[in-house]
Amino acid sequence: MRKNSVLALDSRYATMIENAYYYSNPPTDTQRGGGPHAAVKRPAMHEYIRRLLYKDLNKTTIERVLRQMRKLDWDNSEVCVTVCLICVMLI
């Protein structure tokens, strides 16, 4: 990036140098502002339920997804089925 600041380049060349620099050396999450909350670590059961509801559920797989949802333990407080079903705006 020192090369970019020393030379008086056209704006498109400066942009090309910046793009090449950030492509070869991307900033870390802390530099981008992502911080420690960038990746949410969920339990495997939560990930499975989210995959069923948000990715697998469509018109052709309704019966299979319903069958898998019925097999879940609905009395378990750790299962996030109700939370995922409440957030219908994401479906």
C-alpha cells in the first residue's frame, strides 16, 4: 500500500492496486469489524433444524421434512424448533 500512496496514479490504477492487495492479503475479521460475534456456534441439533426449515423445505419435500420434524423431542427445552418456527419471515 506504500506504493499506492507514493505514486500519483490515476484513480482506476489506484483501485486496481488496492483490489490486488486485498485479494492477496484479505483483512481479518477484527479489522473488518466482525469481531468475535461474526460466526455463531450452534449445537448440531440446532443446525439440523435450521437446515430442515430454511434450506430443505420446499413444495416437493414437505412430507419428508414433516416426518423429520415429528421425530424431534418437542419437550426438550434445548431444541430450538419453536424459535425457528416463530421466525417465519426467514422462510
